[in-house]
Amino acid sequence: MLLEEFARDICDYFETLPQVKQCRLYGSLSRKTFDKYSDIDLELDVSGIDNGRFLLELPNLLSKKMQIIFYDYAPSLAPEKYVVSVATKEENPFMLVDISCVATPHFSTVTKQELRRRNNQYDHMTKLFCTNLKHYLRGLACDSEIQKMYKKLFLSETFPFSKKAMLEQVYAWLKNNADEKHAAYIQSFERYLL
């Protein structure tokens, strides 16, 4: 399924939910500047209810529509902004769905700490790896982000490793620690590392 079609399918589903006032695309899809590494950026307007609490329900709600490989909240943005990233496509590991949950008025009830508690290390590292590999493949300046990811996982210095070597080591860790649910998704990154 094409990126645009898949995004529309997800929006159509969310718009069937009574809590969702509007589902809007933003980012590269809305600007028509997407490429083969692009993700899907959605904004859900749930004005009238607690958008932080609704964010916590999103992975479960989306799992009623499609298989979810993993999800990872963005605690660094909370409580000013609520975002969750969801992976659903094994064949295209870059096709994450980043869902921002907004409301007027905005609620600040879900804290950074609560989102951190709900995340797990494996899924968080998978999201970081996906993002950093995408930036590396696009030729963007991503040295410091790859180094931060590497240090977070291995708790060691990055010198003398290159960006590619660090990505390969993180990939090896993900592959060696993948459970059945993640295995095919993680394997699909391999062709981008050769």
C-alpha cells in the first residue's frame, strides 16, 4: 500500500471514533515532499476530552484496525505536546505513524515520567534506530544523535566508531534481542545497512 493511501486509511479509521473531531496530515505528506524513508505524521483533535489520557489509549485503538509491531511515546515533548510513534509495516520499517494528540483546551495531566514508565527500552531503541538510520541514509547531519543513541544503549564512548559502525552495532543488538513480534520488522532494515 502506498504511503498516502495508508495515511488516508488510518485517518478514515480515526474519524470513525466519537472522541476524534478531526484527523489531519502534516509533515512531508501534507507538503508532498515525502520520499521512501518518510513516516506518516497525523494530528488528532480530540477537543472536549483529556488529550493526554486519550494518547495513552491510541495504541490499543489502532490495534483494532491493524497489527502493531511496537509503539513508543515521546516523553521529552510532554506535557506541552503528546505524541506516540507506532510501527505497523514489516516490509517498510520507515513507515512509522507519528500521532500528535491535541485538544482545546489542552490538558497537561500526563507527565514525562508516566510516558517513560509506559515505554520499554527495546521499542524505544528501535524507534531511535529507525530515525537515525533514515537521517543517515538521507545524508543529513546526524552524528550527535547517532552517538547519543549508541551511548544510551551501550553506556560506552563512541570513539573511534564511524556513524555506520555505530548503526551496525545497534542493529546487531536489536536483531539479537528481537522477539517473534519484532523479528521480521528488524530484519527488514538489513538491506539498508549493506
